[in-house]
Amino acid sequence: MLDIVDLHVEAGGREILKGVTLSVGEGETCVLFGPNGSGKSTLLAAVMGYGTCKVTSGKIIFKGIDITDMPVNERAKLGIGMMMQRPPNVVGVKLGDLVKATANGKDVPDATDFRMDNFLARDVNVGFSGGEIKRSELLQLTAQEPEFVLLDEPESGVDLESIDLIGKKVHDLLYTKNNGKCENCGSNSKRHVSSLVITHTGQILDYIGADKAFVLKEGLIRCTGRPMDILKDIRERGYGECISCRMVKMD
């Protein structure tokens, strides 16, 4: 579904990604690990098409279409959505209006399910706590009903209670259709949405079953493997030892 081929990306006049290649299949959830400053958020921003970075070479292919030079709104129409780590305040735009616009005529999800019903008349993200921002982002993504989601540290900056709600809502986003209406959910449930997820803590993995993981360091994918195995190695040995361990090297 998503193929990133030898991608080089600059931000702030400096090369951040130095030839990243990875693929995420239809219905797959892939996890992206890496130390701070390795280029993880830049990679997601490049896939979404944000102007904070510039692709200098390589390709981003989504559903067989080259979207490397496609504007953000066209990528969203194709079915890509993103939950940002630190989204900006949007003064003058009410959350309820943004959710309706994002739904684009479809049924709007119940904000009560996200504990955001008292925020619909407020400007987007203005005065929101970390957990409230994350729930707002998930409400908007659920309204969009994307086919592929980019999740930048969905569990960061929130308390334990919010992590549980966010984890469950991310699960619902990946495994259900029609604004969270479950279809054949159970032990053998099938993902309807593909995703690429950045996590440092691994807490989100308790709620979503990830298929494979990549380790990004110094702008390159250094290794890949099973998510929980890689997470265990990172916790026990750090990124340097993880990269040189039994994982499949990508150099």
C-alpha cells in the first residue's frame, strides 16, 4: 500500500533522511523506533506532504500512485491521515466545525466517546492538555475515515487514564469502519486501516497488534524485525546494541 523508495529529505537546510526504503502492506501496522533526532517525525511529515521538509530525491508511492510531489489535501483525499505529535493551535476555528469539515458529508463520530463533547465549541487545541490534543486528533482522524494513518507518538505526553482511551480509540480506528462501528470484531478481527506508528515507550503496542518494526537512526533504516523483540532489545541494550544484534540488517 505504501512504498518509500530511497527517500532523501531535507529540513532546515540539513539532510535528515539519507535514503530511506520501507514498505507497509495493506492491513499492516508497522512501528518505527529510533532515538531522538533520527528523522522519524520528518519521515511521517514527508509522507503526509507537510511543508516543514523537502524531498530532494527518492519516491513515495501510495496505492500504486507516485505522491512524492502531491499536495497535502490531495494525499488526504487519497486516504492518508496523520496524528501529529505536537499539532498547532488553530485560533478562530472551532473543533466541531473542523470535525464536520473533515467528515466531508459523512456521519460525524460521537465526540462523547472521545471525551471531547465539551470541546466542540472551542478553538482547535487552544488551551488543550496533552491528552485532550491527542483525543482531538483521533476524533478528527475517525471523522476522516482514512485508509492509511501516520501516528506520531500517540501515547506521549498523556496520563495513564488517557493512554487507555487513546489506545482503545487507535485500535478502533484500525479495526473498524463507519466511525467506529465494529464489523466482525473479535479474536480474529481484521484491520481495515494500515498504519505507520512512531513510539518510544511501546505502550501503544498493548492496544494494536503490530506486524513489523523498523529502527531508524541517523537518517537510515538500520534494521527490521518483530516489534516486541526489537523493543525488548532497545530497552535492554539501547539502540546501538540493537542495531548490531540478531536483527536483519538493512545496510
